[in-house]
Amino acid sequence: MREITYLEAVREAMSQEMRENEDVFILGEDIGVYGGAFGVTRGMIEEFGPERVRNTPISESGIAGAAIGSALTGMRPILELQFSDFITIAMDQMVNQAAKIRYMYGGKGKVPMVLRTPSGSGTGAAAQHSQSLEAWVAHIPGLKVVQPSTAHDVKGLLKAAIDDDNPVIFYEHKLLYKTKGDVPKEQYSIPLGKADVKREGTDVTIVATAIMVHRALEAAEELKKEGISAEVVDPRTLVPLDTETIIKSVSKTSRLVVVHEAVKRGGYGAEIASMIAESEAFDYLDAPIKRLGGAPSPIPYNPELEKLHVPQVPDIIQAVKETLNKA
Amino acid sequence: MKDLKVPERIAEENLVELYKQMWTIRYFEEKVDQFFAKGKIHGTTHLAVGQEASAAGVCALLDKEDKITSTHRGHGHCIAKGATPDKMMAELFGRTTGYCKGKGGSMHIADVEMGNLGANGIVGGGIPLAVGSALTAQMKKLNYVTVCFFGDGATNEGSFHEAVNLAAVWNLPVIFVCENNQYGMSGSVKEMVKIEDIATRAKSYGIPGVVADGNDIIEMMNVTNEAVERAKNGEGPTLIEAKTYRWKGHSKSDAKKYRTRDEENEWREKDPIKRFKESLISESIITEEQAESIRKEALKGIEDAVAFAEEGPMPTKDDLLTDVFA
């Protein structure tokens, strides 16, 4: 199969969809000839023109609202925000408008839009350009939340998100943009709400999101050398959440470690841990659930401090061993 | 119509209908006010008594396919855009027969089929949505216009400035209608804005800004007509400032300590319905007797709406989780 990068997979998913469907267009800051802050839309304005690859003023609230209004009246916009931190500026539009319109209007009207945005730390961009705020939006009924971890997943999930009739917040991890994977050339869709077991194991379940999927896989490989078999589950979408796959895995392994990059306090890992505590899998647990997440500080600039802020491979190994009383 | 200068598309019978519509809006609001006082409706509401001319005058120039976005004070816009008071009242009563099946209430009435993209509980929240609706019209080459209603208070929100700029640079078919009713809750426009006319703000975005007497339905129709023509001819957005006044308080809990009774009485003298009636009679379009029977018909319509609302079933537990997602 053909290998392309995560970034190319995002671009390909959008381009193929735009060739198929006239209603799909992209809007965002510097997405035109510049190609977007991370180069995701590079070359697209040449193919689709400035009407459908629509460069906007720096107006996150305005362009989010314009996307919602266009979706409500028949378009299927893809809104690119340069950094996921900037969703704070578009929050009224996404949370008070997009998420609630259908419900408030008694089921009349729909808002089929995707807000794509790069999240995560590791680039030295410091406190206002490195956050993972997915728990904020996952808290809001009416929004779907996607966090793809591989080139293959990002293409299929983006198609599903564009085809979905609801507002979808689609987080692309900036450190994953250059990672490569096998990606089919043709269009395909990965349903929202379907987790993926990235590695099978029997001793412990690691539920990891976005870049943490890769760190969890690395940790699992290390643990294997010590005779510990870890299963890595990637939920892929936080809303809807595939609780069934996670419950099944934990019931099998009897141990759970949840790991994400977002600040641990109030992070989505708490939701996953609680969901397991409330489920039939609780009876199978042989150890307390462990949660790993970002430190309770803004993200620091210094590269060493920045690394300390978020879970690394040794932290995951340590947490797994603690659940096995092997620490 | 010898002295009455109205847009060409407005015929005499339209004027009579508009006169009735203004009464319908007023009686709807008065009825809602009474129900709140009696505790018959819960939650809160924002009434547009005294502001009927801008809703009716602007929407008179719109076709069914044209769109509007509205505000927390949106009952008038809703009626003017063709909603039936029956389903509106049912919504305020929280019934499944309401426009939003009882889930939206006063601040969220929408009638997407009639081009009403919804009232809004967030001040300025609907302005970017209107720009998005206008973007659809431009991209799909649909010849509709979108009217965006908001108050004076909303023009201090970032969403106003972002949205107007966006509409201006993209030359979108949208009409921004600022109903300057002099107060954002208790904040007088004189204290919250340093310019005399909010319409002046249009200049910063390179679009025309027009000041109109918001209590004069004829003037509202004329300025809207021009803005609609501009929008439909691809000449982009217009900002219209309708100077008006809300007779009632901001919401049901307002003691109106921030303004004088003298000021209120001055504005009551400029009653938009009374002024329109006088014009219609002096133009011999209707007689005093006809005016009176029209008023009664409007009142009867609202009483019927109440009866409809009261008959509607209440939502049940099964309705709680429906329509969260499409």
C-alpha cells in the first residue's frame, strides 16, 4: 500500500470530498496561497480557487459564525483554525450557537460543519499555542469530538466528519503531521464512535489519545521485553465514545491506564476512568485505575520543561507497572 | 397614495396588512407580559412593544426565501417574517406544538422554513450567522438577502465588528439592522458609545450606514428597499440604524430605575402604530372605523393563539434527549 503523511492524508480527504461535493468548502486564516499555518491546504487554492479555499481575516468568532450560518443554510464548511488554542476566541459561536441550534429549534435545521485545528505541545510554541482543550468541547452536548492518531485514521475520520450532519471538532496533532502510514488512495470512511485496538494484549489496557497512542505503543513494546502484555486502545472519537470496546478490553485485562496530553485535572481521562468505574468492567479490576495527563501548569517554553509537562514513554511504563505491583 | 412615498412593490393592501401586523406584534407582547405577571409563563422574556415599525417595515421588503437572524427581543421579527402567533405562543407555553417543541422558549424561536434562522440569547451572537447565510447565497448563486437584526448593545460586541468586516470584504448580500432602542439592559447608549449615530460605524468597514426613524414604518421600508436592491445587485452589505425605544423594561424583572418616566412618555408620543394609522387615514387608505376593526381582528388573533397554546401537549421525558444530534 501507498505511504503518505498524516498531513497529506488530511489534505487528500478534503480534496477528494471537494471534488465530489460542491457544497464542501474550506475557510480559515492564511489557508490560501500561504497554504495554512502548517501547510495542510498547500496547493488547494490552485485546484479549487479562492471561493472554495477561502482566506479569511483574523476573526475567529466571525469566521466560526460564518461557517455555522453557511452550514445552517445548505453548505458543508470546513473551518480551519490555525492553533486549537484559538477555539477560545470562537467559543461562543461553537458552544452557544453551533452545538445548540438543532436542539433549541426543536430538531429543525442542522449544522453540518467541521472545525479542524492542530493541537498539542512539543513545538516550543509555549502556553498559548500548545494546549489540548478537547475536554472543553467534549463537555458540550451537540458537538462531536475527533482525535485521530494515524495517517490512515485521519483520512477516514475526516471523511466521516465532513459527511456528518452535526458540528464536529476535529483535532489534528501537530507532531503527527509528518508521521507516515499506509493510506488507501480511494475515499473511505471510519465511523465516528468506533475505537481501534492498536495493539492487543492481556495484562493491562492503555487507553490513549492522539500522540499518546504512539507513546503507549512504544511503552507496550518496552513492557513486552519484561513479559508484560499491554493492550492499547485508541478511542479515536471522544464524542461519541465507543464505551463497548473499552469495557471489553478492561474486562479482559483487569487493569486500566488512561493517558492523554491534556491537563489531567478535569481531562477526558477522568470521564473514561469514571465510565469504567460505573460499568460491569469494574468487577474485573484488579488494581486502581491510573490516569496520566498534563501537569497543572500552563505549557512552558523551555524544551525540557515542556517535556516534563506531558506524559512520556517512561511515565506510561511506570504507571503500567504500578497497576501490576511491579513498580 | 398621493403623499405617501413607499417602495414600488408595496401596494395599498400591503400597507393595511402591515398595520394589522403591527397590532399583532403589540398584542402578542402585551399578552405575554400579562402572562408573565400572572406567572402563567416561566423563564424570562424581552418585549419589543414600541419597536413594531422596524420589524414590520424591514420584513415587508423580504420574500419567503430571504432570511433573517433575530435577537433575544425577537417576537416582532418572527411575526413579521411570517411566523404564526399560535406556534409562537405554544412555544412560550413550553408545548410540543410550539416552533421548537417547547425546547427553545422565548429567546430561541426559529422558523427555518420561513427563512427565520432564529432568535438568539447571546447579544451579537446571531450577527456572524447572518454573514454565513449570506455567504451561502453568494456561493450557491441564490438570489436571497439576509437581514440581521441586533440592538445597540450588540454593536460593542466583537462579533459585530468581525461579522460586518467579513461581510464587507466579501461583499455579501446582507443587511445589518441595528435597532437602537437606547438601552442595552440598563446601559444607556449615550454612556456606552461615544458616537452620535451607530450607523457611523459602517464607515470603518467601507459600507454605507443609514440612520432611520425606527418608529416610522414608511421610512423603514424605504431604507430597507434600497439596501435590498444593493444586496441583490451584488453591491454588498448596508448598515441601517433604526432609532427607536422599548416601552417595557429589558426583561420581566426590570424596575427601569435607569430612565425617567418623562423620557418614556416622550417616546410613547412617537408610537409607531398611531403614526402609521394617521398616515393611512389621511391618505384615505382606511377609515377610522376600519382601523378599529383591524385592531380588533389582531387582538382576536392573539386570543386564538393563546387558546391554541393552551391546548398543546406538554413534552415528556422521552423528548429530553431527542434532537441533540441530527
